[in-house]
Amino acid sequence: MKLGFLASHRGSGVQAVVEACASGRLAAAPRVVISNNADAEVLARARRYGIPSCHLSGSTHPDPVRLDEAILDALVSHDVELVVLAGYLKKLGPQTLRHFAGRVLNIHPALLPKFGGQGMYGRRVHEAVLAAGERETGVTIHLADDEFDHGRIVAQCRVPVLPGDTVESLAARVLDREHAFLVETLVAIVAGAVKLP
């Protein structure tokens, strides 16, 4: 399975998948990493692993149609079969979504449909979970579409909210599970145990 990644910041989830590929646990090949942030740590991570990478954003392509074309071209030119949005804080454009329909996964640090939607990312999600008095949260992997955190759910796992949790402690617990769960889900997809459309 040839993988393409889009990420906005650190890319720790990308690293978890790349390491699983390198160890042989995941029968997949990382083909390209794209970030909308020229200074994103994920681009440095990609370079360290020898994975082609590029910065594509509104600053490189001010016209959204051209940006969509550039992202699609980067994915297609690297022969990507499955796209993973790993902390990517932008919507994909319609051309890219159409070309990769049913083959774009997004990871969200909560149990969708709760605590999703525009502006719900990072610590904001965990703040909302704690404010709501939830006893559990989790990780959702879903098919991306043209709405934030909306497409069909592919897999979910649960993470407990513990007494005395802070945003930081909860975020760390969810992130730790998120990395492992992403790899587990990709392994299941490659094996055919989890079906995509």
C-alpha cells in the first residue's frame, strides 16, 4: 500500500506509521509528505527518513483551485494509493477528494460525532471533553469529505478520562493511543480486515 501524508505541524503520527513500515509490521510504503506549513517539523522528519516532501499552501498557491491541483499532482506523481491526514488542519479540495474518493483517512482525537467540526482540533478538543464531564474519549479514524470531521467512520477506540485529568494529561494519553491505533487500523486495511469503499 503506497501512502501519502498531509500534516500541519509535528507529524508524530506520520513518524509512527513510517516506523511501522520500516519494521515490517505494516506492509506499506510512505511515498510523500505534504504540509501547509513551510516550517513544520513533519517536513524535517520526512527528510530524515528520505521520504519526498513538499510545502503546498495558500502562500505557494494563492488560488485554491491551483492549490488543489498541486496537492493532487504531488499525490498522483508519487503513485499514492491511500491518503492519511495526520493533524492536517485544512480541508482538501474537491479535485483531490474526488480522485481519492473513499481513500482519504482523517484522524480525530475524540469519539466523533462528539467534539468535532470546524475549529475543533488540538487542545480545544480535550478542553471540550473535560468541560462536558465525559468519562471517556478516544480516537476516530474516518473517511474525509468536504466537511470537517464528517465522513464515514472507519474505526474508533476508547480512552478513559481519569479523575484529576488536565488538558495536558488527557492530550498525552489520547495522542499515545492515537499513534498505535492509526498503525493498527492501517494494518487491518492492508490485510482486508477493514474495508474501504
